[in-house]
Amino acid sequence: MPLQLWRYGLTGFEDVTLDYPGAVYAHAFNMWLQFWQRSQNDPTVYTDVSMQPIWATYLADKYRLGQAESGWQIVQANYRAADREEFFSRLRQRLVETGYLE
């Protein structure tokens, strides 16, 4: 799940994630690191559909950072499963639905 930071104030909860870009970057980096560490021992990681949540989280964080283009480049270079185009389409749609992408 993408990083979300909330503050409770007089009007209720407020999303303050963008106030902490370092935390968002660290979270995105951790997602990438999970992929990279696994790729060192397991060449099937590139085609493993169980990596979809990792890539979705990574990309949502990259959108929050204003780094969508570089995020997509990383995801497209490293996710090579047979359902890749379908996954990318679903991922774009989900990013729209959740407000990361307009």
C-alpha cells in the first residue's frame, strides 16, 4: 500500500503525505529494494505476478513525488509477465480511481 500520512486537527483527518517527501521517497525505495534483493537470487521475479502489489505501491509513491515518468520506466523495464499490458492498463485505471493520476 502506498505511504499515507495523516494528521488529526479541528476539521478531522488531513492527508499530509506530501509534507514528507523524504518519507515517501524512502517508502518507494523500499519497494524497489524488495524487488532488487529478490532479483539477486531469483530470476523469475521479472515474470512473477506476485510482484504486482510491490510495483503498484512503488508507482503510486513515485506519482506522489512527481516522478511518474521515471517510475513507469522502472516498472516497465522490470515487470515482464505475460499479463504485462493488462497489468499496466489495470494499474493506470487504479491510479486514476485513487487520485494519483488524473
